[in-house]
Amino acid sequence: MAESAELLRQAEGKELLADRFEGYVQNLETVFERIRVDTPVDGPVWTGSAARRFESDAVQRRSDLTRLVEQCREAAGNLRRTASRLREQADFSRTPL
């Protein structure tokens, strides 16, 4: 019975960590939504080589961010699958033979 409780505790910990990763995903997805890189309708606010460099860097960071979001989602999914298996093991260990 103690083993079952420990497995359930571990499963809960993994679920909480998965929730945290999903929270990171939500926060990361809003980062670049707040930074405009496209040219406004009224014309560019900032021009020149520095503006082009910023735009190029922003495109690269967005790509990096997309990969990070995918990795966070994958980690959350893996944690939830592990938590599910731990719960199954806990149920199995409580079942009398």
C-alpha cells in the first residue's frame, strides 16, 4: 500500500510539472505577439541596417521559440504519459492477488 501511495505521489508530481511546462508554452507564445517586426500600414518606424538586422534576428528568435514551444509540449506529453503509467502501476499494486 505504501508503494501505491508513492507511485500516486510521483504521478501527481509529474502532472504538476506538465502543467508548468504548458504554462511556459502559453507565456512563450505571447512573447513575439507583442513585438512587431512587420512594417506598419503608415510605413516603417525604423529603417536602416540596424532595423534590418533586428528583423533578421527576430525571425531567428521566433524560429528558436517555436522549437522551444514544441519541446515544452513534448515534455508535458511525456510527463502526462509517465504519470498515467504510474497510476496504472499503483492500481495494479493495490489489486489483491
